[in-house]
Amino acid sequence: MTLREPPVRAPAAPTTRPRRRLRRETLTAWAYLAPAAVVLAAVLAYPIYQIVLISFYDYGQAQAAGAAPLRFVGLANYRHLVTDPQFWRVLANTVGFGAVCVAGSLLVGTGLAVLATRVRTLPRTLLFVAALGAWATPAVAGSYVWLFLFDTDFGLVNDLLARWGATAMRGHSWTYDTASAFGLVAAEVIWCSFPFVLVTMYAGIRAIPREVLEAAALDGAPGWHTLTAVILPMLRPLLAIATIQSVIWDFKVFTQIYVMTNGGGIAGNNLVLNVYAYQKAFAGQEYGLGSAIGVLMTLLLLSVTGLYVRSQRRSAP
């Protein structure tokens, strides 16, 4: 007597119910996003179109006043930029300055967020009040406050350094040298940017289940290992949001650079792309060239944020 093997059943056909549910949820999400998308398109689409269009013309003060006809030059403005050594020097300044500001904002904001979860209510409240005060300070006012603190003759910083033994710092100019001027502006930008990272990371840390942190403590994980192996991986989506926002804000800094370096520093050594575009478009009355700089800067920001989002998706579990 031989045992008969049970017949092999064909796999069941996938039901269409999950697909319908996914399609319905997608349509619902687009319905919620549609009003904001319409507003953004109305506010951003036409200005971007105008900037791109002007970048293909020889558009100066005479054309803006109607005294001369527009002349289509195609990619001439872009060719002028890529063959100009000053443009590449300004681009390097922008990338380096923006990278320092983004890294500083993330480190300071995340570190203070971790500190805020480990102190009592009163110190935490004072920390958030001080951070929100820095966040609410207008860029022009904050820039002048920092300039006064680091003033050559009456600055508090130079006076304290001289009292503590660094007599060479008496009468020192922080905005004369290119590196120290960029460092001073970067410190001011980090000071007014870290509160966003602080609030975002603090909310994310508070949302982590207590059981996860208790399990890490029971396993004997030290505090640094808990931060790098447990907390930061769970905060990866929020870190991505904070990084993208910081990149967008810090790479297009204008007010701080323009005010604190008096329009770009000595011989334009502290120029960044935004200030460079302003000088070309308004001071030099070359609106087509200034628009081309704006277009290139927009493409740079889109590429940086796109690469970062792509890397985050690849490293996601």
C-alpha cells in the first residue's frame, strides 16, 4: 500500500482589496495636499518662470526702463558664469560656509535636545525660552548685536579675551580676515538656526518609547552607545527633515553676510552666491546675469537635497 501525496494547490490569486485600499489612501493624501500645492504653485511657479526666462536675455537697466529692446542671448549668461573664476570662488565659499552652518546647527541643536531631556523643568524651560528668543530675533538685529559684541574697539569679546591674558586680541578686527569673518557669520547663523533643530529633535526623543531606552539600560549600554545605536537611528526621519531645512536656509544666507561683512568683505573675499547675485543684478544692473546665478543656485539646492533624501532612503531599514 503506497501513500498518495496530497495534491499541490496553486497559490491563491492576490486579492484586489489591498490595492484598492492603497489607491484610496493615495487619493486621500493627494486631496489633503492639493490646497497647499495650488498655493505653492501660484506663489512660486510664475516667479521661477520669470527668473529662468530673464536668464536667457541681455536684460539691464535700459531694458527694464524700456529704453532699449530685449536681446535674446541664449546660454551666454551661463557661459559667462562658468568661465568666470570669481563665480567658482564664490561657489566654493557658499558650499563651505553652508556646510559649516548646517553641521553646526545640527550638532548644537541635537546636543541641546539630548540635554533638555535630562534636566529638570526649570532649566529646560529657560533653555527653550533662550532658544526661542534667538529664533525670533530678526536677522538684521541679530547681525548688528554680534557685530557689537565682536567690535574692534568696544566689543565685549575682545575686552574679555584681553583681561584673560590674550592681550593681542585688544583691538583685533574679526571681519578683516576672510576666515575669521566667515567664522563670525557662521556662529551668528548657527545661533539663530539651532532652535529649529532643538525643538524638532526634542519632540522626536520624547516620542521614543520608554521601554526601548529601559531595555538599552538593562543591557548595560553606556549613554554614548545608546545615543548612537538607539536614539539617532530612530530619529533618522526627523534628522532628514532638519538637514534639508538647514541646507535650504543656510545655503541661501544673505542678510548676515551682507550686514556683517559690509556687502561681501574686503575685495569680495566673503561673497556667497546670494550676495553675488545681488551685486550683479542690482548693483551692476545685470539682471539677466543675476537671474542665471539664481537659477544655478536653485539647481544646486535641489541636487543637494535630492542626493541626501536618496541616501536616506537607501540606508533606511
